[in-house]
Amino acid sequence: MQLRTVLLIAIALLAHSRSQAQGCSDAGACTAGPVGQLQLWQDSVPDQTVYRHNARLGFSYANGEQGTVITQINPEINIGFAKNWSLQLKTSYINAQGDLGSNNGVGDLFVTTSHAFINETDRSFSGALGFRLPTGSTTASVPSATMEMDERPLPMPYQTGLGTTDLILGINYRYKRYIAAIAYQHVLVQNNENQFTRSAWFNDPAVGGYFESRGLRRSGDLVLRAQYAYGCGRLSLQPGLLAIYHVANDTRLNDAVRGPNEPERITLTGSQGLTLNVTMDLRFKLADRWALEGSFGAPVIAREVRPDGLTRENVTSLGLHYRF
């Protein structure tokens, strides 16, 4: 397949995706360890030197719910303890700005260990086990415009964490240039303390389009990814499809109460379902150890209800990759 053909197909898919409803960004499973990793360093020629470790520093820009703009700085390090075993640590510094205000801070921490069961030139098979740890916050608020001492809770698109401790399991298989991956992200501990409701903003029209998320309890995700790796000299491209199925409806606390101190918990019908994204990853080799990397993703199918704040119209990222 010619490079021009690959680029035209990717551009057509991405242009189509921008005309659709907003979708959801990944909660972590689609980039855990080898899942979603760029497979070619350059063309199809094996590297002469094998490096066990690598580090990345990335920057991403995303358009989220109700026009919020989310930017992130994403440091990541991968340490190879043995030929086929590695440990990945990554986090983020997040800034969110929108019509309700702004917030910034450290995001959640991801710790993932992976093992390559098969690691050959034409094929590879890897497994990953990881955790999402709630080092970010879900309680950011802004001062009330009418009461100096009153604070109004911000909805989830402005928060720097999900408020959950998650288990991530995944496998990644490559045959020549074709890559397939499957992962599951299961919530172990629910600790979301977000208090956003429209009534907390006195039903201000500005919050009408945001999903309420007081005491949100988030369900797990099943992730399926299919990609094709194409190399052309120093440039590697990896177009693909990313499906994220939210396995059950989320729940939240309602304003109504059952008893003196027990809020009512309601099911958010429509929060279960599929998000399908088109993606494009690329890498340009600068030197033996250094490369520029970029990615773009946008949804073509989206869940109807997305209270976790992961709504994204599109996500664009650029980063620097170093092997050692």
C-alpha cells in the first residue's frame, strides 16, 4: 500500500468523524503497556540495537464537553527489567478551561507491567497488567458569582482525576504489519467525591448542557483496537480503529433523599454502550535513540450519556520519545 493511499484514507476517516456526535476518550486501558503501542521504529527493517528502556514526554490538546479545552503534559517511562518484561509509569499534568471556569493539577497515575510471550520479527504477543491510581482530584470548584464565600462544584470535564482505583488487563498481538489488542478496565474502588448538580449552581443556564455527576460511580470498559503499521523510511504510520464499550450504566447521587442522611442513588440510563474512534499514530525517527511521535483520534459513534467527563470531540498529541 502506497503512503499516499494510507494518508488519503486516514484523512477521509478523520474528516468524517468530525461531523458526528461527541464521543468519549479512553480511561487508560487503550494505552496501557503494549496496548496501542507504535510497532515500527522505522520502515520494516529490524533495529540493529535493542534498547530495554524508553521515556516519552508528550503534550495533548482536546476539545471536550460543552466546548471545554483540555491540555495535558504527559511524562512516561518504561523500564525493561529483563528481555521480555517491562514496567511502565505514566501520569499527566492537566489544565481544563471552559465557560464555567478553569482548573489544573496532577492527573491519575498509571502503573503497568507487561510481558512479551512472543517477540519475533514477523510476530509478537504481549500481555499487560496495570492499575489506575486516583492521584488526581474530583472536587475542584469555583467561587459563586453571587456569594463571595460560596463555592460551586465543577463538573467532571474540569476535574483532573476519575476518582477510581482500576485494574487493567490487556493483550496485544502483531502479525507482520497487522495489530490487534483487547483490554479490560475494571473499577476496584469507587472514591469519586464530585458534587456537581445543576441545583448547586441554582439552575444557572450555563450548566444546562453538562452531565450531573454527584457521587459518580463509574462502570468498567472493554477496549478493542485494530491497527495497520506502515513504514516509509524514517516515518512510521499506524492508522486504526478503537472501540470502547462501557459495560454497564453508571450511577450517581440525586438531590432527593430517602431518609435523614441517605441520598437517593439513581441509574444513568444511556451511559452503557459503545464509542468507536478512528485513530492515527505516527513516529518520525530523528536519530538512533530519538523520535517525534504524534497521534489523533476522534469518535464516529458515541454513548448517549457520558457523566465521567471523558467526552472528546477530538484529541491531538505530540511528543518526544527517547530510548536508552
